[in-house]
Amino acid sequence: MRRLKGIVIITSLLVVCFSLYLFLFNSNPNQTKQIALETSNITVTTDEAITDEEHASENTGPEKEEQDGDVSSDIAGKEEEEVVDGENRERSTLTEDIEGKVRKVVEGVIKLFKKDLQVVAIGDSLTQGVGDETKNGGYVGILNNTFEENNIDINIENYGKRGNRTDQLLKRLEKEEIAESIQHADIVFITIGANDMMKIVKNSFTNLHVELFNEEKLEYLERLTAIFHKINEINPDTKIYLIGFYNPFEGYFGDIEEFQMIVNDWNESSKSVTEEFENVSYIPTSDLFSNSDIKLLSDDQFHPNTSGYELMAKRILENMEEVSVEQEVMTEDVE
């Protein structure tokens, strides 16, 4: 019976939708209780879905024409395509109605210590803005709106790409378009790391244990260090902000404390790397998504929704050396 179930689960990673995944997961309530990472038997479809073929094609064609990967193809990618192509077309019409009308901003008096800043945002789906129901570009769009509302002329170039891991981001930094943007940037925002963790889940979902994450973390930190060195090589005068990630498993395995412990460990280790560079700072976000009284994740229970991205944008502004935020008041949630 277990062998048959394993076959069904593996097959579901390739062909079934998210609703069937939930059905299979809930059909065995004892499975969650038995997960203890050291002896785990976790079944999870992941958002990290860049195949070798996609990875190979990443170096071809202009940057903006590349196909997106994601840290959760079954949880998010396929669902989003089906929403547009399938039974939820009415909802997409509503989304179109919202686009251009909803401009989330972080309210308050924003003061810049330096004007006319050039900003580059690069990394994974959190920088791309996946999950933002207003299609406004996530935290990058909210920062843009906030600067505009305060009559501040700042240009932000967004190179967020779903599914990016540290190894892929390193290769993207070689691209002429990205390197040229960074060369002229006063500030570089980076979101990276969650997909490195999700790759472990994807490759070892039937036998997850803490040691796997500890081993991968060492290589992740080496690549993260290389990313900072590469950006400094391109532009030694830029200021780099590494934006930490939240627990991507909480929406599905919130009762498994080991996952949160691993995320905290990776974030703390990432912060330690930033402290080795004079021009790199770390901005935490994990606490924003823990035990919140309001909904901060999108329908895929994986990426932030607009409210989640607004909290991220607010935290970023509060931690930017170039900006002073006064009379901070959050806007009301978009229904």
C-alpha cells in the first residue's frame, strides 16, 4: 500500500494540480504527526522547478525574455497558469479591473539623504513580486509607489526571476544587461536562498533530515559570498541589502518546528556573511510572517500577498541608510 502511494505521490509531482495534492496529503493525517526531519517521510511539491533544460537555456536570449522557474511549480506555477487558462477566468477579469487602480504605498514622510538614486533589485520570486494580487510588482512596486507619492525620483530596475537559487544568480550576474545596471546602481536589493532550501526538499522529500540542510547551507554560504564579491567587482561603490526570507513551509507544515529552526539558522548564517562586507547589510523579514493576525500569503500559501509585500517594503525602508521614515502608518488591506 505504501509503495503504491509513493508512486501516486511521485506521479502527482509531474501531472496533478494542487487540489489533488491537498487531497492526498489530508488523506493520511498521521503523516504530519510522524514527521521529525531526522526520520522524516515528508511529501511536498516544491516551488523550485528549474529543470536542467531550463537551466541550460538561461544563458540564451535577452534577460527579459527568459522563462521563469519557481520555488513551487506544483504549488504555484501550474496553478497560476490554470487560473488564466481554465475555470477561473472570471477572477482574472477582476484582477485586470484591480490593476492600475490599486497603488499600495507605505504611508509617512519619506526623507532621502541622497537624491536621484539608481536601484537594482535582483533575486527570486520575492523580488519579481509573485503573489501580489494587484500585479503591482510586490515590494519593488510598493517602494516605487511610495517614492512617487513622496515626490522622490528614484529609478528601480527589477531583475527578479522565479526559482532563482544562488548558483543561478551568480551566472545571471555575468549577463551584460544586469552587470551594466549594477555598474550604475547606488543600491542593490537581493532576495535569495529560499530556493536553495527548496531544492533539498524537492530532491529528498521522502527522506528529509536536518543534516541535509546543514550540508547544503555551507555551499549556499560560499555562493552567497561569491555573489557579494561579484557585485563589488562590478561596482565597489554600491550599497547592497540582502533581504532575509520567511519560512516557506509554514503554510503547509506550520506545526513542524524543525523547519522554522532551519530557516532561522540559514537567515542567521546569511546575516553573518553580510557582516564580512562593509557595504552589505541584512534586512530580516521572517518575523513579519510569523503568527500574524492578518493574511499575509497569497492563495498559493507560499508567496506573500500585497499586504505581505507591504510589510516587507516598510521593513526595507526602515533599514535603508539612505532613507528616513517618519509618522509610519500602514494602509488598509485591499479586499
